[in-house]
Amino acid sequence: MEISDKLLCLFSAEVSVDDDNYVVEIPRREVETGDIDPGDTYRVALISRDVEEADEEPATASAPSEPQPPVEIGETRYVEIEDIGKQGDGIARVERGYVIIVPGAEVGERVKVEVTEVKSNFAVGEVIEETF
């Protein structure tokens, strides 16, 4: 399955009934740490989870307990520097509020970066194009 670069969050939820509507609740953490704003309109895709198929997976293929970083080493991203860290490096945020540290970048700059290091809660990116 191909996943769009525009994906803002990914979570599992049940569909519930509320009067004449069916409701999929978005977990609070997705709004607090991500790019989702209450009151805005978003496209929603529902992917069926076949329970029998999940039970047949080998024990070694367990699901990760935490979300995986949304970037990989060598990946390029266009980002806007939102803040400056304690050590003077630029801070950009991507999906789910994930931080990319960009040495030498200034607040407000829009740069193209290549991801050079990935950790569970942040990545480091090197500027490869000053403005876009």
C-alpha cells in the first residue's frame, strides 16, 4: 500500500454511533503533538483491519510500541524553521510534531534538508538548498 507524503497522523480507532452519525474519534495526542487543528476539515481514509489475518502473523513480527520516525536517513524534506534550540540550531517540525534539528538555520527560513541522523524523537538535517 502506498502512503501519501501528506499523511498527518496514523492511529487505530473504532467507529461508534452517536444519534444519526457514525464517529471516529481522534486521540488527543494526535492533536496536541501533530499538525491537526480542531475545527479544520481533513480527508480521512479508513483501512480495514482483518482480525484473523493479524492473528496469523508470526510472533517475531510484533507491532512497534511507539510510532516510528516519519523520516529516514538520506531523505530530503522541505521545512520551515520554527524555533531555535538551546545550542543555536534551527528547529523544524514535520508529521506528528516530530522535530528535525537543522544546524545553521534561522527562524523563518524555508530550506530543503537532507536527513543525516534519525532518532526515535528527533532527526538531524543538513541544509542542501537555502530557500524554496
